[in-house]
Amino acid sequence: MILRAMRLNFHHFKAPAWLHPYLNSPRFKTLRQALGRAVTPFLTIEPVWTMMAATFVFLSYLLNLNAVLSWIGLGLVFLPFPLRLISHGTLRIGTPFDLSLVLLMAGALVGLCISNDRTISLGAFQCMLALSLFYYSWSTYPHPAILLKWFIPLGTLGVLGAFLLALFDLPHLSSQPNFVLGGTGTHHGLAVSLIIVMAILAGITAFGKTTRLRLLVAAICLLFLITALVLTHESLKSLFTGESIRGRAPIWHDTIDMLKDSPLSGLGLGCWALTYYHSTVIPIGITHAHNAYLELYANTGFLGALALLVSLIIAGKLGLDIIRSPRNSPWYGFGIGVLLAWAATLLVGIVESAPIGVPLVAANTYYYIISPIFWILMVLLVIAHRLQYAPSRL
């Protein structure tokens, strides 16, 4: 019912009636056809463009560049949407997770308004806007099969490359001491990325169509498993002995106490540590809630928690559709892998904030990185569902 309502309300954006005489005039049609031919090559590379532009927004924030650059980056991420309107006369913006994203961004806006540090929160909010535009660009791209044929191998190589950079504490993101990509929080975030890729590869291994493909993917999956174990062996050891839970329980208790003072609005976007220490100078130590769900609530309040609940209901519906779909589809294994990735991420979120956000802290320096993980998981689930149920339209 939720999915059906969203399809009716969000499937297409159409121009208002008073514009129809102008839009239907011969001169406008000729102009639109000329512009359509000009922008078609650009729309072909739209996913690459939006990914690079979203990355530019993140880097502008992390490298503490001029704030105007982040807004320019957001404009670049948004650019494909008016070009779609010019080329096709409509915007393909309807997706299953529309309601979730509306609730999440509304919660993030509240978190920005109540923030104790507008610079941190504004940067995080800009990154969330960029990720939302990235989600719509990828999830509505008309050729998802081509997209995935490039994304799976390049994404696998990218995560492995990021692991090697983090392993050697490179590159430095700031002149501040100890402010490097290879900190504990980012290692855990990278470990989650490895687990997601590994889960997708496991699904392809289990349901691949050829023995050669399954063996190749299984070997890569094993490599990622070993890499993830190397990266997290200390954390896994403390988790199995119960040390992690005992250490995190007081932090969870303190976070719940802090949220009791602002149960609707949360603590401010990216401001958990500022509230926890009652200071703008954050020591290198406990810098996040060590629980993705508490972290989300702290960032976006009740609306963010509601967004998560709605997204889980929608993901469950899409997941059941994928499980019940014909197994002879070449993309069935990919769909199962995406579901495994969702399950693994939700489990990791119990003991880590990394699926939601990761702070980077050094002497007199504090940045809050919004994790792209859940946006990517939503994109992959929507694409997997499209490939299973609308192959004739792709």
C-alpha cells in the first residue's frame, strides 16, 4: 500500500496547466528537440557525473575549502534533473524510498537549525543533500544493468584501494596532527564497506549462472573476507568476549539520557560529541555513540528514526519481492546479495555508528562525515528490484 501510494504521488513531475500553451507551441518544441539532442550525451554519463559532483561536495567540506564550493558542487549534482526535463519533458523521480528521504532530510534540517556548531552541521547537511540527489540519479537511471556491470568491479576495486590507503594511514586530510583517513572510526566504516561488497559477492556466488563466474566471484569474496578479518580482528575479539558491549553500554546509557532532553529534535546534526563533552574542543577518544540507531536519532531526531522505520518496511517489501522472483534471472544472485548486505549493515549498526556517520578528530579539529552507506544500499535495492521485475523496460 505504501509503495503504491508513493508511485501515484511521485512517479512523474508535470508542468502546471498555465504553462501548457507555451510548452506545446511549435517554437518551444523545436527548441526542446535541439536542446534534447545536445544534452543526450551528458545524460548518458549522468551516474558518473553525479558521483563525481557528490564527491566534490564531500571534499569541499572535509578539506575546509570555501563554503561556496559546496553549493557549487550541489548545483552540479542537481544539473541532470533540469536537463532531463529539457530532454524528455518530464522528471523520472518516483522511487520507493521517497517518503523515507523526505522524513530524513526534514529531520536533518531540524538538526541543522538546533545545532551548536552550524559549520559542522551545514557541511553534513550539504553532504546529505548531495547523497539524496545521487540516490535519485542512480535509482532512476534508464539503464541499470549497464550501470551495475561497471559499478560492481569498479566498486570492488575502489573499496580494496581505500583499505590499502587506510592501512598505511594515507592520505592526510589536514595539517593537524593525527588527523588521517586511517583513524579507528574510518577503519570501522571501511570494514562495513568491505562487508557490504562481500555480501553482494556471496549472493552472486550462490546464484551465479556459470561455474566460472561463481568460482571467480567466490575467490574475490574470500579475499575480502580475509581483508575484513585483518581490519577488524581486535574489534571482533572484544565483541565475542563481551568487552565491546560492556564498554559501549555506558555510552548508550549516556546518549539516551542526553536524548531525553530533546526527544523530538535530537542533539543537532553531527553534534553528538559536542553535547557529550559540553565543549567545542573534542578530545581524541569517545567521539560517537557506537550505535548507528542512536547516532541517527541524535542527528535527525524523531523524524530520522521514523524515516528509518519506513525505509525498513519498504526494504522488507522489496526484499520479499526479490526472494519470490524467478531464480533464472541473471540478476537474482545480485538481489540476494543486496539483501544480505542490508542484513549485515543493520547488525553492525547495533555496535557501530559507522553506517550513519564517522567523526574525524584531531587537536582543535572536528569533522563529522555523513556515511553514504544507506543511500547506496537503497540505490542497490531499487535497482535489483527493477532488474527482477521490469527487465523489458530497461
